[in-house]
Amino acid sequence: MPIQAEILSYLAQHPGAKDTAEGIAEWWMPARKTRPALTEVRDAMEDLVSRGLVIAEQGADGRVFYRGSPRNQGNKNN
């Protein structure tokens, strides 16, 4: 399953989820045998942000946090 699909599936099951690329790699894809590379997660998140499916927000500490877009919540067919 492509990483974007795994992320969207996680967000469909956890609509309030919000995390950094590091947290997404560690916690959002437990079915994977190996943790995906951070560059892979960041690239996937950039793709989802560009498609309007995920929102990126910079935290007060400078880290970027990702969450599902309100327009995408509940829609598993992306």
C-alpha cells in the first residue's frame, strides 16, 4: 500500500490525529515491518498537502505538524 494511502487510512480512523513527520513514521503505520524513512514520510505529506487532503501547521517550536483537512474527513476514496 502506498504511504499516502496508509496515512489517509489512519486519518479516516483517527480524524483528530495531528503529528510531525517523525511521529507519523513511528506511530501511524504500525502494520509495516520497518519504519519508513523520514524523507519518504515528508514527501508523502507534501503530496497530500498539495492535494488539499492534509494541512501542515508550524508549531511554536518550529516543528511542522500535519493533520487531516476538514474537507477530507470521512472520505476514504482519495
